[in-house]
Amino acid sequence: MKITRLTIIIPFYNEEQFISLILEKVTDVTLPHNINKEIILVNDASEDGSAKAAKEFIRNHKDQRIILIEHETNQGKGAAIQSGIKNATGEALVIQDADLEYDPVEYNQLLQPIIKGVADVVYGSRFAGGNPHRILFFWHSIGNKMLTLLSNFFTNLNLTDMETCYKMFRAEIIQGLTLKEKRFGFEPEVTARISMIPGIRIYEVGISYYGRTYKEGKKINWKDGFHAIYCIFRYNMFN
């Protein structure tokens, strides 16, 4: 598939410490086949200096295509991603968390199946391959695997990491979906919806993971896990 532009959607909320660092990493990445980057930042009503830092970065990098969208009220990660999807102009798009848990260098691995024309969607799996992974929470990893197993049961996919941030889509696929989840329910909802597309081609590649602790700013918690279970049932059984 011919791709001239990759849209990178970065939702953020209170990420003053990391937003400039992740933007540096994203802009430093060289994509194959002279593919250009479009960076869409979505500020979900941050209460710290995140927006100021993002605007300063944009002013200092006018050679980059960076778009800033600002929500007046906090709506959640899913809503921020949806805002980015609506404004994306690339033939492919990928979701990037604003922290440093995922390495933008790995866009190239995610892109390959789409460039070769064999994939419509590519998931980056933290549980596949030999890439480095920070050792953190046992019960968190068990929860992720259980959610993936439950999702697979309904979708009949054999994913190893449904909850991964790194999901890359052909733009026309993701822009053709009507998404409802405003917060962390985005992952199980989008997985359910793409699994229902006739002939959809989904690939998975191993990625590294530099997870952070709650003290370091991790936001997802056990309540989000229960909501993810609800979303798996809702969008697979009662869609």
C-alpha cells in the first residue's frame, strides 16, 4: 500500500513532565519510503503546564506538521483519540501515549505489514517477541492477559495484547467506525468493532515496553479494568 503520510495521534492529560520528551522522540523518527509525519496533539483539558509545553514545542519546530486540538473539559483518552481520528489526513494512523512507555522508533515495525499490503490493522504486543520490557505489576499483567483472553473469546481473534496503546490502522478503516467510548474503554470497543469488518486483516508485532509506576504518573486502575469487561460484553454481544 502506498503511504505518503503517517498520522500520529497523541492524547494527553497532565503530562507536563513528558510531553516535550515524547514529541522529541516522535519528530526524531525517520520513517521508511520518505513517509511524512503528521502529529495531532489532543489536550484533554490538562490542569498543569502540558499545553504550554506543547505550544512551545510547536513554536520551536515549525518545520514539523503538528496540530494541537484542545478540549475545554476533560472527556477521557477515548474522546481525545476520536478527536484526533476525525482530523487525521494520513493514509495510516497510529496512537501514541504521551508518556515514555512506548518507543516511537517502533512505528517502522508496525508500518511494514501495511506497506506490504497484507494488513489493515497492526497491534503492537508487549507480550510477544524479544524486545525489552520493564518488570512491574504482576496483577496488572494478569489483568491485561485476562481481558485479552475474554476479548478473543468473543472476537475469535488470537491477539496477545488487546490493551496495547500501539494500534496502527489504515485511516479509512478507523475513520469508517462510529466509536462511543470516551475513556479507557476505547481499546476493547475498537477491537470488537474492527473484528466485525468482513475480510479485515489484523497483524501483531512484538514491541518493547518501558512501563511506569503509579507514582511516576500511570493513570489506569482497577476500575478501568472492570469497565473494560463491560465494554467487551457490550460491543461484542449487544452492538
